[in-house]
Amino acid sequence: MRVAIAGASGFVGQALTARLLQDGNDVIALSRSATSTSTSATYVAIDVGDESATASALANVECAYYLVHSMAAGAGFRQMDLRLATAFGRAAARAGVARIVYLGALGSAPNSAHLSSRQEVGAALAAAGVGVVELRAAVVFGSGSISFEMLRCLTERLPAMVCPRWVRTRIQPIGLDDLLEYLEQSLSVPPDVYEIGGADVTTYREMISEYARVRGLRPRRIIDIPWLTPHLSSYWVDLVTPVDRAVSHALIASLVTEVIVVDPDPARRSFSVHPMGVEQALARALDDQDKEVTSSLLSRSQGLHDGVHTVVRDVCIPPADAAPIARDIEAVGGDYRWYGCAWGWALRLALGRLVGEHLRLQRPHLVVAGATVDWWRIARSEPGELILRSVGWFPGDAWLGYRVSGGSLRQVAAFRPLGIPGFLYWRLLGPIHLIVFRRMARHRLRRVS
């Protein structure tokens, strides 16, 4: 099917684009910037509030997904969301689009601007006469989801927290994989409003505890303070999480409203999805991120993204040295000197023993994917390319990768902290890491000179 996705650059939009492409659909990805994350989709930079331009972009499209929100715009986001949805609905009608699939929000008679806006958007999309499949959902568990990143940061960085009454508000989160299945099946179900959620009804308090358990953290202590309002609590959330303040404040204001499935029958009749529970959804989100970082390590950009710190070093190499460096990369293991800054790695392992790590030098018989080398597991080993994934590190999960190509050597190091020890490990050693990683990258060239 030929489909368009408005909001394709967002968290759900990127995942849905990949899913629909994988299943053989022709995808037009609409967003404010036409940054391509896939060579298979057609990327179009567009303002969905421009009715004429949007109608042109939707020509010959059978179904249009609407995943746009304007919370980052600040106080006026509700009016902006309504205006954009109205324009998009009209554009879809002009283009002859058969249906719109919209991801909205759960909540019966919500008293927050965020949840009310989500439901107003659904009505605005349908006003022009195009059939709308409106999926109403709560928090989505997936690495990169704003709600998930807030949960991650609060739980990872705070062993104890003072929370308002909203931590006892009931919520029915949904895993990303289940949401994508609902979205894809929406291509063929009757237009209607469908309430969807995971298998479990929980609370924010229980989600924090469950995340800590799944991640292997110590139990978090939560102290309820009844007079601490969502508005006041938003300020300490600002201190702990890197989420955009305009977005986090809008979300926190909605936490006093229960977001659970009240009428599950329409979704049960029309969809064949059997959603997972909270524990499985959280574990899947963390595992999916692990796999994503491993697969994309050598193309990641520098900085902090979705809880993972990345440091990239590119070194120009003489053409004659490319083959020797590629061979040297395959000689990994069994010697501190292979890494460079040998004294630093020796010190790192010695300090690790003080907190119970049991890391040691060891070289495998063959440097192949799945083999253990030193304190790593080899994730990928190909000519001129090596990706290592840490095993047994107390402060968190680490990756180290090398690629020789086009007259340059790329070295990428990534780190996903585990709780406060991991957070402090990266913060306190940050300046040292920058020096060490630079010397390690240049060390590859020195070894063959």
C-alpha cells in the first residue's frame, strides 16, 4: 500500500516507517526536515499546516498516518495542534486519501491541556469527511519515547525521590512492538475510536519499581507528599531529566488523569494483537536499545542520545597503512598494549576488582562474532571492522568499535550508565575519557608505523 506518515521523524514515526517498509509498503515520510533515516522511503520536508503543499504530497496516497504534536511549542501548543490537524484533514480530503490513522491519548473527560488536545485533534482530522482510525494509548515503552526517557532518568539517577499523589494514578502503558502492530493493522480495520493498552494496569510508582527491577538496580524509595502538585514536581524533573521542559511540563500536568482502557471490546473485535505486560515491555525496550546501539555503533553521532553517551574519533590514515591497521584490529585481545593507554586499562581493571568486577585479559581462538575477548563479547568482526560489547561491567553497558575505510579510521565508544554508579563514573571520568579515546584512536596508526 502507498502510505504517508506525518511526523515521520519522531520516535513512533521512525519505528513505523521501518516497520511498514519491511512489510513491503511504499512509504512517504513527511516531517519539517527531510532528513533521511532510510533509503527506501521517500522523504518530504513539509509543514502540515500548509494545506496546498500537504495535499500535493498526499497525491495517490491510500492511507495517511498522523503522528504530529506541538507540545514543544509551549503554552500555545493546543491551538497549534488544532490548526495543524484541521489543515491536514482538509488536505487529505482534497488528495482523495481513503483513511487517516491517528495516534491519540487515553483518558475519560481529561482535565489536562495535553490529553484534551490529543482528543480534539482526532475530531479535527475527521471534520473534513475522511474516515479516521483513532488509536487512544497511554505511555509507550520504547527507548526514545519521551515518557520512557523520563522514567529511565528518574529511576536510574535517584535512589530515593519525593513524589506527589500522581505516582498512584492508574495507567495502562503499551510496548512499542504492540503499538506498531496496532498501527499496521489499522490499515484495514473499520474507522472508529479504539482504546488500546498493554496487558497490565499499573501506577507510576509501580512502573518506577518495575524499571529498577528489570534494569538490575536497587529498589527505589518513593516518599509521597500529598501537597506536592504536578506543577511543583515538574521542577525537580527538570533537574534530573534532559527532556525538553515544554514537553515534560505538559506531560506532567496530565498525570493526575487516569489513562486506562475503559472499553476494550472495539479493539478486541477488530485487531488480533495480544499485548505484553509491563515487565516484558520494559525488558524489550532495553534489549531493543542494546541491539540498536550494537548495530548502529559506527554511524552514531557524538553526544548523549536516549541515555547513551557516545564519543567518536576519526583519524586520517595513509592509504598504505589501511590494510595493516585492518589486520591489527583482528589481533585484539590478551594484551593491554593493543588498546593504547595500557596503564589506564590496567588501572581500570584494578579499580573494578574493588567493587566486585572479575575482568581479565583473554584472547579467543578465533576473532568471530560471539567470542569473548578480554572483557568484551565480539558483536561483529569483518575485514576492517570490529565491534565489541562489554561483559560484566559494574557501571553499565559499554561498546567499542573500529572501522577502516576511505583513507580514515573511525573509533566509536559508547556507554549506557547503570544507576548512580554509572552516572558518576561517566561524569567524573568524562575529561579523562576524552583524552584516552583520542590517544587510543591514534594508537592504531602508531602500531603499524
